Amino acid sequence: MIILGRQRALTAVVAAAMLAFSQVVALAQSPSPRGITLYEDVKTGALYRKPGTGRVAVTLGFDEPAEPSVEKKVDEVKRSNEELRAEFLANQQVLVKENAELKSRVDNIEPAWSQYLADFRNRFRVGTLVYASYKMYTHTGFGPSQFDNNQWAGPGNNLYNTFDIDRAYLNFYYYPTDGWTLRLTPDVYKTYGAATPTSNSRSSAVTSNLAGDLSYRIKFAYLQYDKLLDWFGDATKGTNIQFGAISNPFISWEEHLDTFRYVTSTPWNYAGLTSAQLGVAINGPIKHNDLTYVDYGFGAFTNAKYYQVEETDTKQAMARLTLYPFGSKWDYQGLGLTGFYDYGYNNNSPDMGSVNSGFGPNSSAFGHVASSHLDRWSFLLHYTAEQWGLAGEYDQGHNSFPAANLFTGNGPSVFFTPPASASSSGGTSSPYSVPYYNFSALTAALLGNSRTVQQGFDVFGHVHIPETPFRLIGLFQFFEPNTHVDRDPLDFYRYMVGLEWQINEFVRLAVDTQNLNFYHSQEPFSTAYANHFADVFVPVKNTGTGGAAHPFTPPKAVTDPVPRDTHAIELNLEFAF
């Protein structure tokens, strides 16, 4: 019983101690800023909350605020760790992406010059256009050239034949910024003319190397802006302005209309109007609902051809207007009506009006063509479909076809270097006896005055043979060089008929026949009537060996005033890239 009592007492003491300790811990976890007072049993060392016998007061104080609770610290650490982890993962993703980009750049290293060349390539385009041919002239005569630099042997050289490079263009295009184009097109051609020895000392000379060489000149060199009227809307989108050596508004347009420029020239081009001039021009369409109803071009140009030096103190103006009454889905498609006008001057210096052509004095009531103005008119009715095209044209001109235009292909040598006089040992010869002198003088009279009027009628077209790469092509031109002349011996017509083979997208080949016919019969032409146009058949004086003046009287008529016809069979090739 005593032991049991002691056990109960011991249990009570332990329970009291545990209760006191729990209270101490609780107070320690939530300390008071004023401190805690406990009571220690001096014998046992036990701590009590209340005073009692044998107990000593013990005060626990705090000099500074207690630390945050452990739980709060754990929460803060946990939150901090989560933020650091999220930031770490984000940085890792950025790093992975940057590493991938870096690896791609390393794998595809592109130096600065390589990037520059790639950009330059996208802004630059180069191409070429070559016209080559074989021509056999079954009959040869005088007349205009089929192309620039296309000459042949004159009368008496039947079956003359030749291989020719009629055109050789290199086309360079550069697009510096959106809407701007720079074009440069050199024209490679064969030169003509006799080599003239050049003296290099008082007793010797060296030969020229200029005869027959291939040379080049600038055909096109211009700056073009393609968005001149884009601000106005879709109706005028595509309007451009050009400056430099450019196509005039009509010839190049008509070359695309007939589609066989590499075979023969268009009517006015054949009669002397070149396809390129130096100047400024505006070209553009007027559209509605993606259909073109109006196409136009106009500009101001020099009077010289693109390969000539400008000698005049004036300029010429040209304008073309094409109407598509039913709308055109693509270039030239459908029914079209076109008008063209050109006003300018022949390319001569201002004082050339007092200089004649070498055939008699220039005392004509009609004036001289060198100092006169010129104009050209054209009216066309045309229709273009996918498989065929047909056009009719009427032309009229004023002083636009001088004798030099008639003889661009071949002409009498005496026309280009007329004799000032002629003499023989007996003193009886005359300029009128020089071969072709009378014909050349007659031509100068009829075409060299300032009152000439030209007129022409033309038809041309093409048709595709179904399910084949072949087309039939043809052109007919009737031309009167001066309608003021009764029964003009220089009236002519020409025609071309051919079969074209489209070998591939770059190469075309045509077999064709080219014919120039002066259709009037040979009848004597009165020199007195010719002098009504220009005084070229006038008496001349010539000095014989005796030093005496010998007057000569011109013939009453030119006996053979009609030039001979020219006929050729040709093989024409175009390479365009």
C-alpha cells in the first residue's frame, strides 16, 4: 500500500511536470514582450506556474523581439524556391531557343557579301534578243531596207545571197526599289563603209580597221517609274513614265501587235520612222473591272534616230491612243481602234534649208525638205484572238519620206556622191551622162521638196494552224511617196508571206518571201514637170581640156524612171531570252 501510494504520488508529480513543460513550450512559441515568471522547487528543480513552499521565482526575459515562427519561414522558403525554379525554367527555355538559333546560324553561315549578292540577284535581270537570217535575192534593185543595217547588192546582182545577224541585243534590267526600273540595251550590228587609209607620215599610211567590223550602239537606256498614277486607283494602275533612249509610242506597240518583228518591219518603220528615240514619254492603260478600255502613249523626242546625233533646234511630239470598245482581257485582245500622230522635223541643222541635194540649185517654189516640218498619221482597225490576229491600217504623211529613206537598203552610188561636173578629153561629157544620174536627180526633185504628201494602205495578220506549232504570217503595204506627183514612178507595194515554226518558248523560225514592187510601167518622165517640184534639171557648165566653158542642156525626159523590183526568199530566226 505504501508502494502504491508512492507510485500514485510519483505519477502526479510527472503529470504536473509535463503540464508545466507544455505550458513553457507554448509560452516560448508565443512569447510576451514583458517576459515569463516561473517558480522552481529548490529540492527537485521542478518548475511551477504558481508560487509555493520551497519554490523560488525565476523570470525569463527577452531583450529583442522573437524570431518568426518556423512555419512562416518554411512557407517563405518554399515560395522563394518555387519562384527561383520558375525563373530557372524560363531561362532554360530562352537558352534552348538561343542555342538552336545559334546552331542554325553556325550550320548555315552566310557572309555579308553572299547576302548582298542574293539581294542584288533579285533586283537584276539579263536577257538577249537575236535576229539571224539567210537571204537569197532572186532579183535585186533599189529600195528601203527591211531592217536597219540590212543592205544588199543593187541591180544586176540576181541570186545574191547572204547570212546576216540582223539584230543582237543584250538587255540589262535593274530594279533598285519598288516601282523603279533601269534598262540598258546595247545593239550589236555590222558596220558598213569603205576603209580609208590614214596617213602617219609624209610618205606612208596605214589602213583603217573600221570596214565591216561588228560594232555596238545604245538602243535603249532609260529610267522608268511604274506607279505614276497608282494613287488614282485600279483604273490607272500600271501607268509609267520613261526618260532616256526609249521606244516611241507607236512602232514598238505595232511590232507586238503583228507578232513577227524578226521577219519584217512595220509600215511606218519601213518608211523611215525608227522604233526608238531619245526623249520622255508616258504610257498607260485605263481599266474597269480588270478589262482595259483605253491604252495610250505620248511623249516628246529628238528629231534624230536613236543612233544619230541631234542636229535640229526643235523637237518632235508623238501620241498614240487605242480604244477597246468591248474591253480587253490581255494585251491587244479583242476589237481595237488605234490612232497615231507624229509632228516633228527632219534631222538637219537650221541652216540646211539653203543647201540642195547635189542635183542643181535649190530655187524651188516648194522649198527644201531639209528645213521643213513633217508629220505622220495612222489609223488602225484590229482584232486579236488567241489563235489569230488581223489588222488594217491607213497612213498619211507630210515630208516624212525623203529620197534618203527610199535608198536605205540600196541606192544609186551617184545619189550619195553626185558629181559636181564631168569632163573628158574632148570636153563633151555631162553629169547627165553619168549612170543613174538622171534617175537620182528625179528622185531628189520628187521627194526633196517641202510639199510632199505620203499615203499608204496596209494589211497584216497571222493565224495558228490547229494542233501544230506552225503559223501563217503575212503583210501587205501599198505606199505612195508623193501624192502630188501624177503617175509617180516611185509608187510601190511590198508583201511578205511566210510559215513560222515555234520551236520552243525561246526560238522561232520562219520561211518567207519578201517582195518590193514598183508597179508603174517604164514611161519617160518629163524633166520640165520634175522641175515643178525642185529645179534639178538645169543647164550646167563644164570646162574641157582647152579651158573653155561648154554649156550642156539636160535631157527632156528621164527614160527609165521606175526602179527595178526586189525579190528575196528568206529563212529568219529569232532567239529571245
